[in-house]
Amino acid sequence: MITNTSGKRIAAAFLCLTLAGCGGSATQSSSVTPGGAAADTSARERNESTGTTIWEAFLNAGAVETRTNVNKYLWSASLEVLEFLPVQSVDPFTGVIVTGFGTPPGGSRAYRATVLIDDPALEARSLNLSLQTRNGPASASTIRAVEDAILTRARQIRNAEGNL
């Protein structure tokens, strides 16, 4: 244990220098642009380094944002067509709908679905559907029939609004 004043000062100075060394500075590099001109860019501008100090890591912890544009007609149609399934979670900002197991009206087999709408276009490629039974994945024909029902209902909703 350090008891004298000069020893405490040396220990404090050592601690400060050690902590100062933890912080980083952006490194400069030179690159050539397509036109042939040299351009100086830092590591941050090139996106090679995210958070050079411990404090930046904490500040940017909540900055991760995942957002896609979701087609409102596909979203509404998915919820309507799959209304017999209990909804477990929905996230309209990322376009994900997760349901629990439920039995369709007049059916005997229980299904659960996960829907991902990842494009603002009202097209089949915007809709990703995963359908499962208690015994594993549903048949391809069943998945195709549900996708067709969702797309048909989405077109009906759009036509009813008059937004052709």
C-alpha cells in the first residue's frame, strides 16, 4: 500500500496515462478517387472503426436501428387472413408477425406462422411466410395457398381504397 504523497501522485499519473492510452484517435489514410485525385479519409469516415473509446461504445449501444418499409396492404391482409392464429408478437417497423399455434376454421391441423414483409411493393417477393405444424413444416402447397390468400386480400384492400 502506498502511504507517502509522492507515491500516490506517481500512481495517479500512471493511472491517468494508462486510461489515456485506452482512447483512440482516428487514423488518417490516403486513397485515390476514381478521377485520380487523392483524398484523405479517417477510419471513421470509411466506417472501419465503430466506437474507439469505451464511452462511445456505451453511447452507441441503443443506436442500432433496423427498419424497413412495410407494405400496409400486405400487413393488413396478413393479419386478416391469419386472424385464427393467436398473435404472439408484431413489429410493424421491421415487418415481422409471429403467431402461436391455432386451428383454421373447419380444419383439424394446428398451424403457426411467421410473416416477414420486407419491401414496400405489393408483390409476391415482398411477402415471406413460414408455416409450421406441430409435426414440422407445412406442405409447400399449403404455404402457397396461404400466400395467395394474403396477396389476394391485399389487392382487395388496395382496390377498395381506390389507390391503384
